Amino acid sequence: MGDGGPAGDGRGGATGRVTGRVLRAAVVPTTLVAAIGLAAVVLNRVYDGDLLIRLVCGAALGAVLVSVAARRLPSWLVAPLSVAVMFGATAWSVRLAADRADLPGGFLDVAADAAGNAVPRLLTAMIPVEPTPDTVLVPVVAAWLAGLAGAEVALRAGRVLLGFLPATSLYVGAVCVVGPNAGPAIWPTVAFAGLVAVALAGARAPGPDPTVGLPPAVRVTVRVRATAVSAAGVAVVVGLAALLGPVLAGWVDHRPVDPRRFVPPPRVESLDENPLIRISGWALDPQRKLLDVSTLAPDGGPTTIRLAVLSDYDGVTWRVGATYRTAGRVLPEGSPGPGVVDTVRQEITVAGLTGRLLPAVATPRSVDGARVAYDPESGTLIRPEGLVPGLTYTVTSARERPEANLLGTADVPAGAEVARVLRVADGAPEPLRRLAAQLAEENGAPYARAAAVEQFLAEHYRLVADAPSGHAYPNLEFFLFGPRGGGGQRGTSEQFAAAFAVLGRLTGLPTRVVVGFTARGDGPVRAADAYAWPEVLFAGVGWVPFDPRPRPDSTPRPIEEDFRPAPQSPPPSEVPEPTPTPPTTAAAVAEPGRSTEQPGGRTPLLLAAGTGGLLLPGAALGVLAWRRRALTRARLSRGDPGTRVGGAWRHTTDALRLSGRPVGGELSATEVADRAGHALAEDTARAGGSPPGPDTARAEHPGLTELAGLLNQAAFAPGTLTDAQADRAGDIAVAYATALRAARPGWRRLLWSVHPGPLRWTR
């Protein structure tokens, strides 16, 4: 019995010493995992939810546990073993993130996409970032590697401070990725320094007590001093972190370095930057199916689907001007206006729509089934990979209906925040300014001015489907004031919306142009449903749409003399072709309004009658060839230099059409020139020349780019062309048409000269 107490005390002391060693051994791994977890906390400030924290902490814990479990293995074997386990843990993390984000596609496709795009998507993602496979892959892998390196250095080599270097680098990287998109991380920084201090204090290797054998008084003094020194060291580390942390964080806050500026967001093509030019092309093919729409909530009724919002206008082109950021399923919410807001949920399937712009009812709040990028300022969505037939996605939108009772007295905002939608580009024609001034003079309130512009356009102009595309200042001037019988005062919704927006800005209204579709219930959305409309921003109400198009079956009234400036010539791209007076033939007599008194006009007819009609086909071909040559001479020699440049351009586009490559009105002059160059290169190669290379088009006919530049100068700087430039344009057009014709087979060259198409083509 007497020996039981000391024995028990010995066993208890041994147990306590073992427990103490275990606890001391667990200090460094625990603090290392916690430090990496703090890096996840800092990074998660720009993420949605807490999934990222859980995945990163799990990766750190797994890496450290593998190193602890394999501490008896050779050091060269630990890294491959840990990396193998990392691949499994990362795959599980990717699977979990994909399931949470409800991404379509198989696991291998999702994982490959995440691995290939992880860094750019992380740095271009919209805040808050949704934890998807591509936005969690880099943090998870980095956390695992930091845990592996730190555990090996701190535990196996015993260099605790050096072992925290990977975790510190990860923490600094998280702060840099967040940048100015969140407040200073003061308390996490202090906590990180405290963890390092705790690890250093707890890493003291157990061994014999150095005070053994000393007198009790001296032993107590040595222990007190050692404890005080350790406490002072910890206090110094924590104090420095507390003092320097806010300073460094404040420096970052005042001089932010956002890594996102070094990674360009997704870019779009010109047709997506300015989809307004697609209106005329869609109008000419009204039955083309673009989308299939199924409205899930609310039921029934026409719905306006928005494709893009165009806020920037430079006098030539309306552009979206968006900065797209990769977004998750849930999009950031804005502040709704005072009107009614209802939820619209639609399932949309892409059919014939191309490009990257993703249609949705304004304003989208969530998108399922497609990876998107989003511009919050305009509310425009894109799919960076581009649209493909069969793509199906579900979009939930908050549709706002402005409060109509507030419009009559609502003002319009001003200042730097709306300068973008108030800017009037230099060079606005004086007739447009006069018209805007008179409409504003008679209507003082902002809403009254907007309604007056809407009514004026709806009453005086005709909506047609075959009007050419164009919304630069010269195009709008010709649309508003051009002769009604010469192509003026008629246009598609492109001209109506653009004219409203420009006139509105000239009267002090913040305006923009929107391109979209009208979905009449469930079913297909066709090209005929596409149109453009203007919107005006009212203070306290929001953006209000207007429809300046004339009502169906209405007859436009002539423009009042007060609004009729001096007669204007149409832009060169729209100049009606001068029609030479033809000789009197049987074909010519059949055309109303043709003169029958031209000298020599009866010769083909008399020859045909004298030979009993045997020479009639040859005579007809001769007449066609003569009229074609006369048309070319008229185009290239009659009128002012601008008109002649327009004629040279028409001669070039007719040559393309004769070669079987017509160009649409939605293409710019530069794009047409490039296409024409490639056409010549292909035909030359087919006729026996060398295969066309990437620069062959310009080498075959370098003057095409010059001709496109002269056409743009004629359209946007009328009156500045010289006769020499017009002659140069004619030489380029004739040389190009000759080269293109020479690449045809023999019978095609003959048919080229007598083809009646250029005599009847109106555009």
C-alpha cells in the first residue's frame, strides 16, 4: 500500500509528459493549417458563400496530415505521395464545386475547362465570385502545396519560421488578388502573426531541464527570465504586426494594385459591339428563326427580350462599350426603381442567332445552363465561347415597370455619372441641331421633350425593311431631311432609334439605344421580331423605353417647312445610281419614263426587223453591253467627287455580286474591302495561280483598302474629296473588276459583260 502512491505518481507523471510532448508536437501542424485557413478567409471576401474556405482548409489539413503520417518515410518519397493524394482531393473539390454551381457537361470536360482557364477566369470574374471549378482550382492546389512545403520544412527539418514562408506567400497572394475590392485585412493579418508566434513558442524541443542542479533560488530566477524573454518575443512579434499591419493595409487601400487590370476581360466582335447594324440584315430575312423561348413565369403575353444596350456614340457608330466580367449563376443586384418589379423566368434555346451576345429579359438576375460574362452598367450578357445552335439556358430577370404617374414631373439627372449617355459627338449637322432646338423650345419638361421627339418621328417617317444600314451623322441627316422620292425619310428601326437618341441628347436628355426582340408568348423568335428602341433616363424613375416607329398602316405627313433645311445629298453609300438615257429598243420602250428620241437608238431595232429577227439576240446582247459601259462611265465621271467615289464603290460591289459573292449592308467598307481582296485571291488561285496565303488578298489588289478609306471620307467628311481622289477611286474599281473578270472562264467573261444585273440592282 505504501508504495502505491509513488508508483501511481510515476505513471501519472509519465502520462503527463507523453501528453505534453503530443501537444507540443501538434502545435506547429495546427498553426500551419490555421495560417493557410486565414489566407482562405482573406480571399473569400470577394467570393460568394463559404465553400472556398471549407475547400482550402480541407486541402491544407490533408497536406499536413499526409506529411505527419509519412514522417518516417524517406523525404524524397513524401512529395510524390502527397501530390498523388492532392490530385484525388482536387478532383473531389472540382466535382463538389461543379455540383454546387449546377454546371452542364461531364466531369472530364468540366475539369479540363477549369484547368485551362483557371487563372484568367479567377482574375476576370465578377465580384462576388461564385465558387465554380475554375475559380476554386487555383486556391485549392496552392493551399495543398503550401501545406506540403510548410510541413516538410517545419516538421522534418525543424525550421519552423522558414516552414511558415509558403503559408505567408499564400496569404500575401490572397491579399493581392483581392486588391482594392475589399477593405484592409487588419485583424486576419494580426491573427496570422500571432499564429507564427505561437508556433515558434511551442516548437521548443523538449530535453533535460538546464536548471537541474542549480540552487532553488537560482533555478527560479533562470526560469522566470526565460519565460519573460519568450513572452517579450511574442509580444514584440504581435506588436509589430498590430502596428505595421494597419499601415500596410492602409497603404494598399490608398494605392490599390488590382491584378484584374493586367488580365483583359472577354472581348467581342464588331457585330457584338454594335449589333445595331444587324437590324437591316434581319429585316431582309424576316422568317429566319433566331431563338425558341419558353416562359416559365409569369404566364403568357408579349415579352421584350434585350440583346444589348448601346450607350456610346461617336458620330459614326453606336457601341455597347461594356467591360464584361466572368459571372456565376447569380448576378449582382442593383437598386430597383419606384415602379413595379416582377420576376420573369424563361428557357431560351439558340437557333440561328450568332455572335456572343446572350438575349435575356431586362434585368437578368441569374443564368443557369450557360457560362456567362456580365456588364452590370448596361446589363448586357455574353457567352465568351460564342453562341451555338441548340444551346439552352434558363434566365431569371427582374423586369421593372416605371411608375407612369411620376414621368410628367420627373427631371433628368446630370453630372459625371451620366456624362456618357449625355455626350453629343462633335460634328452634329446643323439641321439636326435646329430640329432638336425647336422640339425642345415647344416642350419644356424632360418627358414632354422625349414624347415630342417620339411623336415627330412616328408621324413624319416611313418604316421599311429594305433601307440600308447606317446611323452615322450623314445617314441620320439624310434619313430626317433627304428627299422622300430619293430614299430619304424612310428607314428601319435602326434609324428611328438612333435618330431619337441623338435628337434626345441634343435636347439635354440622357439616352441610349437598345437592340432586342419581341417574344409573342412561347415559341420561335424570328428575325422579323428584332428591332431597336431608344431609352431615356429619368431621375427617380430609371430608364424608360420609347417607340418612335410609326403605327401600322399610318401614312407619314410631309415635314413642315419649319423643320425642312436646305436639300441634302445622300451619303455616297446610298447615292441613287445615275441612270444613263438608253437607246430606243424594244426593251427600252417597254420601260415607262424612258426617252425614245436618242440618236442611234433605232439601229438595233431596224437591223432586227430587217433580218426577220435573226439578229435580235445579238442586238439585245449588244444593247446590254452598251448600257453596261454607259453605266460605268456615268458612275465614274458624273457628279461631284463624293458621288463619283460612291459610283466606284458600287462598281466594285457589283463586281463581287457578279462573281457570286454579294455583300450585305451590315458590313463596313473595310470589311467589304477585305472580303473583296480574298475573293480575288481565291479566284486567281483557282484559275491557275499560287494558293492564297494570309497576305495574298492585299498583295493581289492593295488599292481596295484605299478605296474603302475614300468611301468613308465621302460619307463622314463630305466636301473634302478632290477630283484626283475620285479619279483614283475609279481607277481602283475598274482595275479590280477587270482582274476579277479575268479570273473567270471564257464563257463567264462574256456573260460578265452583258449581265443585266447591275442595270437593275438598286443596292
